[in-house]
Amino acid sequence: MTEGAGIRAGDLPDDLTAAEAGMWQAFRNGSVYDLSSGDTVVDDPHGGHPWGPERTVRARIVCWLLLDGPPPLSGRVASLKLTGVQISGVLDLAGGTVAPYVELKGCRFEREVLLPEARFQTLRLVDCSVPRLEAARVHTEGDLHLPRCRFHNGVRLTDAHIGTDLLLNQAIVYRDRSGRSIAADGMTVGQDLQAELLESHGELSLRSAKVGVSLSLRGARLTNPYTRLALNAPQLTVGRTLYLTPAGVGGPWLSGTTPARGTRIQRFACQGGVRLDDGRFGDAVDLERARFTFTDDQELSLLRIQTPELRFLGEQPQRGKVVLSGARIVNLIDRASSWPGPGNLHTGGFAYENLVPQGPFPLDARLDWVAAATPEYNPEPYERLATVLRNAGEDEDAREVLLAKQRRRRESLPVAAKVWGFVQDWTVAYGYRPGRAAVWMAVLWAASSLAFAHADHAPVNTNGHPPWSPALFALDLLLPVIDLGQAGQWQLHGGWQWLSVALILLGWILATTVAAGATRLLRRG
């Protein structure tokens, strides 16, 4: 009988070790092959305790089983389920098609795992020690699970296609020679990508990746002191929500649930820049209690993202920038204490429709928020805020925002225009407080009426003139477009004449500013 015929019949090859022979039989039976000792210290795949030949199988034999293994026993389904096994040599399944179910728990790989362009049904590596996972363009019909694994030289999933879920929960990944911990550019995940409590030491790259449902980095810790970015994910598409939020630690761990009272919480923490430019998120981007640690040249970049909801509720970055330029949001849920200070916030072209502040966020603080985003005068952020407030029925606050815009604009004008701006501000607040004009008119009318009561007044026409009325004379001077028949009938001299000229000028100024304010109101209406 030839060797190939023997394998197809289920016979054991002659050169297998005892550990490999047991694995061979367990594969045919579809059962778990457990070589762990029962001592948690010895069995720790990430520890330093050596595992001898009694727990070691060759990578070549594992590949043999997966690519061209023996048939299952009668009534069984062949599968590779290993626990506490050490795999020596390079596990190379590049380009292969693996039909059996694969699940390795608590295993230790001596060399890298090569899976580029391989095809699996479902692949699960749980709590394994792997020098490096090379899986560019890998394809799974079901899940790819890598929870609690430790990868010493990075993971490559570029252009991978995961049929359902990708799990990286509690994994620890160190950077490769290019500085990346996980390189998953162009990856597609059919349902959820869960990387909760992940530790990433290097750049986590998800450029142009697509996630069908949600992407969870709850409680993850991303650290990259080597280059500018810890999370590099421009053009990321997520069907529902991106979570950069806390996770419960130490108890029964269920993704997406609210931790019970008393559960220890680990926040999402990122040391290094974050780039989510041009991202598309179907439900929300959630930054609840997120902590970002930047250098002066690093930033949280949300350029041109589109999402129905942005929950900007993290800690205020002490250094670095937050960039929202060109972003389009429906609901902005934020907290006053979450935003960076002046010069570190950029919101040019940032469009949002509703403001939902969490906690106190008075109008003065909101105006400071706009000012922090505009080191140089730009009318658009003020007009956007005023529109949102007006649509919410806050007309008085909207007028205050537009008044603040005019005052900010005045700072950029030449001296003569500044003086005119101050006049408009003092009198009728650029037309946004038109009631001031009536007050000024009343004060000027009362004061000038009392003054003109003591003025010498000679009639212009001695043959016929109306009776002298100081009050009507003062009102005739203050109202530039109405003739009450007094100003042209009496002639004043000296200081009284100069007072008349001053009243005429003040009347024109008040009328002009009121007209400007009315024009703005009509245009907004």
C-alpha cells in the first residue's frame, strides 16, 4: 500500500512522535487533544517554563492534517482542537484551503504562523503565544478569533476577508520591523470587530477597512511612542458604532454590556495620534471617558468624518490638537470639559444639526468653544452655532452668538471701522438688541428737551410761526426722516446750535444702526 493510500485510509504515518500520533487520532475523532499538565504556571504559554518533546508537535504535521489529513472516524467530523501544545517550526498554510474546524487554546508557537491567501471555515487561536501572524488576504467563511493571544512581532491582516466576527479581545500585540502592531489595511469584517482590552504597542493600522456592524475598542490601550500615530484608520467604514469607551475588568466579560455596579473599569487610553479622516459610521463615534495623551505635534483627527452622532465625552487632551474640519454630524453630544483649549481645536467647515450637552454648558462656555476653534476670525462657526440654536427655539441665544460674531469681526477691522463698530455696539448692539435704540432716544429726548427749555430761540419767520415747544423741537432734530414743523422754524445761536447739530448726528446714527439690525432680522426671517 502506498503512503498516500494509507493516509487516505486513516493509517498512521510511520515517522510520527507519540504526541503527533495522539494529535492524529484526535483529529480523526474530532475531539480535543489536551497536553496541558494541570499546573497553571507550567501551562502558561506566555511564561518561561520549557515544554518538552512530550508536548511538542511539528508544524509540518499540523499542516499535513489541515490540508490533506486522514478521513474522520465513522460518525465523526474531523477537526483540529489542541490545548497546551507546542508547535515547532514554521506553520505555513499560505495559499491553502483548510476545510476542518481549527481551534487552538493555550498553545505555544516557536516560529511565525504564515496564512497569506489561505482559506478557512473558522479559525480560533485562544490564549496562544505567537511570534508573528502573517495573514494578508486570508479568507474565512466564519470567525477569526484571536483573544488573549500574545504576538511578539505583530499581526498582518492586510486585505483579509473575515466572513463574520474578528475577535482580538485582551490580545497583546507588539510592533513589527515597520513599527506596526496590527496592519489590517483594506480588511473586511462581515459583522463585528471586537478588540476590547487590547494592548497595542505600535501603530494599529486600519486604513480603508470595512466593518459590517460595530468596531469595539472598549478598554483598549494603544501606545506608540515611536511614530506619530497609535491608531491610523483613515477611510474606515463601520456599519454601526465605533466604541472608544470603558470596559469592565475582572468579572464575567460580556461585550457591549454595561458593567455591573462595583466592577472595575478600564478606560480606552491612547498614547499617540489618532487618525480617522474620511470615516463613515452608520450610528455613532463614541468617545465616552476616552483618554488621549498627545505630544504637541500629535492630534485626534476627525477630518471629514460622517456619522449621525458624535459622543465627544472624553478627558480633555492636555497637549496636541483635535481636528473636526469638514466633519458632518447630526447630533453632537459633548461635555464642556472635554474640549481642548484655544489654538488646539480646529472646526472649519464642521457641520452639526443638534447640540446635546452632557452637564452644564452655558452659552458663554459655548462661545469660548467657538473662539478656541478660530484663532483668526471666521464667521462660519458662529453662523453654524446660531442656526442650530435658532432651530432649537433658542432665538435669544442665537442673537447673542451673532452679536459675538460681530464683536469678533471688529477685532480684524481698520481703526475707523472699529470706531464705527464700537458705536453700533454701544447703541443697539449691532441691531441684535434694538430695544437699546428706544432707551437712547428717550434719554436724549428728555435731556435735550430740558436743555432747550432754557435756550434763546428766535423765529426764522416773524410773520408766522408755531408756538415754541422744547420737546417737539428736540424730537424733530432726533428723527431724521420725520418733519414735525419745529426744527426749520426756530434759529439757535452759539452752543445751542452745536447741540442741535449733535442731536441730528446722533439721530442719524441711531436710525442707521436700527435699519441695519432690521435688515439682518428680515434676512434671517
